[in-house]
Amino acid sequence: MSNFKQTQGYRIIQSWMEEKGHEPFSFQSQTWERYHNNFSGMVVAPTGFGKTFSVFLGVVIDYLNHPNKYKKGLKLIWISPLRSLAKDLAKAMNDVVAEIGLDWAVEVRNGDTPTKDRRRQERLMPDVLLTTPETLHLLFSQKKNSRWFKNVNCIAVDEWHELLGSKRGVLTEIAIARIRNLLPKLRIWGISATIGNLEEAKDVLIPYDVKTTMIRAKEKKKIKITSLLPDQVEELSWAGHLGKQMSSKIIPIIYENTTTLIFTNTRNQSELWYQIIIDEEPDLIGQIAIHHGSIDKVQRNWIEEAISQGLLKAVVCTSSLDLGVDFKPVDCVIQIGSAKGITRFMQRAGRSGHSPFETSKMYAVPTHSLQLIEVAAVKEAVKQNEIEARQPYVLTYDILVQFLVTLAVGEGFKPKETYEFIKQVHAFHFLTKEEFDWCIHFITQGGNTLKSYEEFHKVVLYDDGLYRVKSRRIAMNHRMNIGVIVSEVMLFVKFFSGGYIGMIEEYFISKLKKGDAFVLGGKVVEIQQIKDMTVLVKRSKKKKAITPSWLGGRLPLTSGLTHFLRLKLSDALTPNNREKELKFLHPLLKRQEENSHIPRHDEFLIEMIETKEGFHLFAYPFEGRLVHEIMASLIAYRISQIKKLTFTIAMNDYGFELLSDQEIPLTEENMNAIFSKENLIKDVTTSINASEMASRKFRDIAVVAGLVIQTQPGKRKTNKSLQSSSGLIFRVLNDYEPSNLLLKQAYNEVFDYELEKVRLQAAFQRISNSKIILKKARNFTPLSFPLKVDSLRGTMSNENLSKRIERIQKQALK
Amino acid sequence: MMQNISIISKTIPCNDEVLELTNQRVIYWKTQKSLILSDLHIGKSAHFQKSGIPIPKNVLTTDLKRLKQLIQHFNAENLIIVGDLFHAGYNSDLDEFKDWLTQFSNLKIQLIKGNHDRFSNAICEQFQIEVFKKDYFLNCLKFVHDFKEPSNDFFTISGHTHPGVFIKGKGRQRIKLPCFQVTKNQLILPAFSLFTGLNTRSAPKNCKNYCFTDDGIFEL
């Protein structure tokens, strides 16, 4: 250490910090030294403690010490998951560089960067480039792109925990491998918040044979969680996700604090809550804003700026503000509804009281009564410091296919060399040569049957041994499609008189007519015209306006949280004195106990109810929506082996429902066999094949692998003759090419995506150790009611289609 | 994959004519010995392939095999195609179609041009197809691609929309199926090709839906 502290670079940074009255945190100086000693690694620190400056200043110090080792051009690539993060980070880095008198250029490059700046960067890259995984892949698709990377010293990945566990993580892993293939000496650094599997996170980021280290900050963030309760338990509904009746409790909190962030889970919720608050307290107009991913970026930038300057009392937002740089004035956070996970809950809480050693204040607002149990569970988890793991994706053939075409569009690639560096990527450790060859085959000849694809020439093998894309049109389509974020078809919303408001799903707008009013970004507007993927609107005075719903964005509860949820429910009837949420809920819980049962930790509850709608079976594993979906179709499949049946399936985070028009033959005699852990994997595989789950997974895969071409908002709808739905292609491939690897991936992702498989097996293990309680209820219970009204639905049937239609027609005649 | 199809039909009266709707996406018009169909989209799979999207070509082969069985089953002498016979420009799928045609020496094809049929008339001559730019009239029936306005004197038969319907039943069942949409004075055909989507959002006023499965046809 002492040697390092003598270096000129260290002393410059140290005295610069001193001038500002700061002292480096120990995790910062530790990072600098390890970087100095040629390590790669991962820094784990809570937000607000200057984790950016750990890695960034490490590179600066190294440069100051060895300026000759660095050549002109790109030295540091900084990958961050959010575009909005990059802008503020670049500003912070530029300030440092200017203050210590370094002649470095720090620039941002992402989807928002103007063409003129991008062309300039392509002529001369800045010293530090802040970018996203997608933009990096776009760079790979350019001619002679290697020249930009030849002097890179370090790739840093910010908020790695956020990328890990999504397909964007795999994009990042591949991007690093591609650059490392050019520069074996590249140093790789990750920055992460605390998650349950840090070692694994580091190995996924740096799977190479290099010196690595993990640096953990000792500093901890203090969090204070308070739940807001209505005056009477009856005021809270049994189901729902708005919680409007809580608005009067929220207003005083907004006034008590400088700036409050109000987190909602969906864009639809945030629009509604913005209206609710303004209706409740009109004085707040002008001091409250709304921020979510579908709001125009100019306006979003303005809002972020206004928060920083303390101009706003409150901002209603979604996960769009989960991450980001310090908003100094924010001293309070309100979470409406469930945060769905412990990490997310803590991350959001951490947005308040951002500077070190300040306490984060979080108010939890339930939108229905059962959510109070969830709040109690989160509090317990935070107390015990239990944090979820993030599972990395593996064997994502769709991304591999996309990346190979990206290389072919760019400089071209040699299969042998590419296979070798792809194999090193964590996601593709278990990629076989046959599978890799299949991917090559897929992009050169289309599929397995040579004869079938005579006109397919996407990627062509040239005489020099390189695979390239010949057609300009194919190259262009591919560039537009790079990335793994698959969204619904979106349309821009723009005032007739000029000025963008945001984006909206085509699905929503197609149901509206000219003159209909809807709400976006807190504004009521009226449709004037729809042209070239843009909706032209004018302000509306109409009282009745529709709030759009955006599909997607519904997250399941994490397993970490569900564990605590089961524990809390188990002793819900006898809460200790400090659990005011459970005490408050007592009347409701009593009702559940009287009409049915409250499952103790060693019990598993099934409720059967017959209503006008049909025959319902409710089961409550408390494992999160994804696992319930698989369980539901499995149980439906097993029951339908007793008697041919058709089920509609619903699930939420607490349990699932099977609904049938005919009596469900589940009894105390066979229930243990139906919920048995025997033959689990075999039965799950069969039931997945019989359900629509794989088809839904295929939606994203088809887009990523280039089977479905996405239309960009604001662009003219071109390629009309190439439009098709992923559902259609799924069906066609299932019929004609069942061995297609992308299909296999879709089936795998339903359940082989490790997390779910492990959770599922653990769940059945738990059920087999539990006492199954089968209750016949006369009416919907507090537990079953939310499932009945608020849920996603699917179907599972092993009956002949014509027979079903005949019965439906007969039942209608009755 | 489909081997032999079962052909189930249901007859409906249209003005003075009798039409036989089948579960195989065509209508048989007995008095004229004609099959009426729409939206074959020949060339769609090859068009996708040309643009770098690998779609198996067997899609077309299967469609044509089904059409052959229908022609033989009904002993049909004419095909009346109400548009979108071809999907895009000339490609190898069209060669396959040409080969397929040679097995029928006496089959007459009449095509009412659809929005996808943007080829030159020379191509049609190669296939010996009689082309109608806008509409075609026979007896009291009028054939167009996309139904625009009702006519009082004729019963109009069209395609274009790829109609589908949802059947809702007890226990929140929802089944989505292709269908024929029939009113007093018009009928919309389902798309013949299996490589097409379904549109459940457009339906004429007061229409009756005839949906079908592999082994049945149902009036809803």
C-alpha cells in the first residue's frame, strides 16, 4: 500500500479530494490500488458513497502514473444500464478531469446521441465513452470497428446487479469477450449493489484466467420503513392495485418533506396516482411531476433537472427512477403497492437521504389488505439482511444468433476464432460445437432442411474465409433490431401544434377513435390523427379520459420475499406487539380463518368453491407468479389425466386458480398424489408442451433472433409484407421444424431458467412435507378474492376442440 | 404434419344460390363446379427468406396439397380466388405453384386482384389465370377482394381481412378460431393459407360467424 501511496497519481487525486474537504472511503483507495496492481474485479457499495469514483479514479491514477502506456483514443469504456445515468455521470467525470487539469474527453454515446456527435466520435473516439450494452453491439456492426478499441485499457460495468439476471447481462458478457479477444490485457471491473450471489456475479462478469478481486464497502445505508395504514381495515379493499383511499394519508407526508419520490409499479398506476394527488390537493399543481419510460425524453430530462434543483415537492414515477445519480433534495420515498422484492425495495428506499450516513425514509402504502402482510415480510427481511440472488441467463441462442449477424454486418467473422471466445463467455460455457454450427447454419442457410431455404442468403461465406452480410437491406434491418429489449409496437404521441408528449402502445390506441380522450404524462389529450406511427393530439377539456395500460412490466415476487411472507402469514393470528400491520389486519385474517383456514408454516391450503362461473380450485404456494404459472399448468395436467377437462388458469404472487366449467375431481383421497413431487420434471415438461407458455417466451426470442422485425415509433411502417406475429412463426416452426434451437430455448426458458426449476422443486419438496388442507368454501375468501379479480389468465385443455365448442353451445342454450 | 384432411361442410343459401362452406377454408359452389377461396399468399415464405427471415417452405407445399385434395374431393373445375393469390414479387415459391398447376389440365382460375397482387399481367398469363382488376360478377354473386360498400342487387363475396372469432364459454373459456362471416348480403372468406394471422377485430354488422376446426364446422 505504501508504495502505491507514494505514486504521483495517487497524490494528485488525494490532494484534489482534500481540497474539496473529502477523504476517500477505504473501499475507494483499495480499488485504486488493486487497479494499479493490474487486477480486474468487482466493487460492492451502496449508492451515495461514490462508487463511481472507485473505478473511474483508479483508471485516472493509473494513467497519471503511466501516461506512456496509454495511447490516443478510447481508454475506458463505461457501460451503464440506463441512458439517463450516463449524462450525469459524464458531467461528474468531466468535472474531475477539468479540476485536476487532465486533457481527457468524456462523452456519452447511446440511442439519444445526435448523429452529428456520433459521426465525430467515429472519426476520433473520446478517452472515456459512457454507453449501453446495445450501443456497444451497434458499434460492432460498423465497418472496421476494431480500430476504435485497440487502445482500451478497461471496461467498467456500472450497476452490474441490474444487468445480471436479464438478457442484457448476456449482451454485456459478449461485448466484453469481443473486446477482450482484441486485447487480452484488458482489465474488467464491475460495480454492484449488494445481492445474494456476489461471487457468482463476479465470475459471470470475469470468467477469464486473470487476477480478480472483490472489494466490499463497509459503509451501510440505514433504512427506516413505515407502513401507512387507513383508519379502518374496512377502508382497504380485498384486491386491487390502486389504493386510492390512501391519498389523504400521503399529502401530509409530501408537505413534511423537501422532495418525495412516489414509486408505483406500472406506468398506468403512475398516471392515475398523479391525477389522484392533484384532485386531492390542487395546491400541488406545478410542484408535482410524473416520470415514466413512456414520457418524452426532453420532458424527462427536464424533470430530473428540476428534482436536482429542488424545484419539485413530489414526483410520481415507476422503475424509471430506480437507478440514477443523487437527487440531493430527495429525503423521502413512498412505495405504492408491492415492491415485489427485497433488493428493489431497498434500492428505492435508498433514493432518499442519498448522501452517506443519512437515513433513508420509506413509506409503504398498501393497495389492498393482503399487501400489509407483504410489508411485514419486507421489514423482517431487511432486519435479517436477507437479499435475493440474481440468476444469470445461460444458453441464449437468440442472442448468439443476433451477435453472429452483428459481426457479419461489421467486419465479418471466422467461425473457429469466434467459437473459441464465445465458449469463454459465462452464458455459453456449455455451448456445444454442434449447437454453434447450428447457429451458423441458421444464419447462412436458414434451418435444417437445405432444400427448403434456397433463397435465404442472410450471411454468406466469402473466399477469404470470413462470414459477411452482403445485402445492404438485411444489414440495415439488423442494425435496427440489435438489442434484447422487446417492446410492444409503440407510437409517438405529439401535439398537432408540435412538441412530443411520449409513447403509447399501438394495441391501446387501436381501440380508440378520433376525438377520444386519453391521459399521458398527466395531460388530457384528444386524438386528431394517426400517421406514420405517430399519434397527433390536441389538449382536451373532456372530463372523461381513458388512462392507457401498458402491457408488460409486471414483476413476480422474488423467492426471498415469499419465504418471509409465508412465515408472517403463519403467525398472522398471533402477531407480536411491534407488528402493527398484522395487528391491523386481524379482523380480515379472522374471517379467512372462520370461512376457510390460514395455512401455518407446515401446512398447504387448497380451497374449492363452486359459483355461477364454474368450479374453482385455489391453491396457495406463495412462490411468486412465475412459479405459480408452471405449477398451475402442472396440476391442471395431472387432474385432466383423471378426467378430460378444460381449465382457465389464473395466478398472482400468492397462489393460483384453476377454473373449469365442469366439476374438478380433486378429493382428500387423491390430493396428495396430485400435488406429489414424484415425476415432477417429466410432468412439468409434458404440461408445458400442452400450454401456451413457450409460445409467449418465443415472442422475445423471435425478435432478438431477427425472425420478427420490430417497427420503430415515429418511423413509417415499412416492410409491411414482412410483418408477422411471433405466435404465427412459433406455430409454423413447431409444425415444420421442431428441432429448431430457438424453439428449444423457448421451452427451456419457461422453466429451465434455473431459478424457476430450483424454486419449483423446493416448493414441491415443501408441499410434500406439509399437511395439505382441503377446504370447501361457500364464498370467495380474503385469500382467493384477489386471484378471482386481478390476475393474468391462460388456458390448459386436453379435450377435443369440436367437443368443447359443442358443449359451450349447449350450455348457452340452457 | 397434416396427411389426409377431413372435409366437413355446411350449406347456406345466398339469394338464389346455394353455397357449401367447408372447414378447409374454401366454399364449394356446386352449380358452377367452383371452389371459392381467398388469401393464398403464395410466395410469402420465400419472400421472408429473401429478406433474411428463415421460414420453412413446406408451408406452401402443405397449403397446395390441401387445395389439391379439395379440388379432387369436389371434382371442381374452377377456382375463383378473391385476391391475394400472391404475396409479393416473383420468387421460387411461384415456380413450385407453376409445377403444381401442371397436374390439372382443365382447371380454370379466375382471380380478383388483391392489395398484395402487384405483379405484371405477363406473369398471370404464364399461369393462365384470368384476372379481374376490381370485381367479377356471376349470376347474383359479386366477387371483390376487400368489401367496401354493400350492393342491393348482388350478394358480395370477399376476403382480405383474415377473419377470426372468439368463442366464450362458462369458466371464462375463450377459444380463437378462423371463420366465415356471413350477413344478409355478403360473405367474408377466411384466409386459405395457414401462414396467416387472424383478425378478430373487424366484423360486419349483424354477421353470423361460421367457425371451424380440423373435424367440424359450427354456426355461432
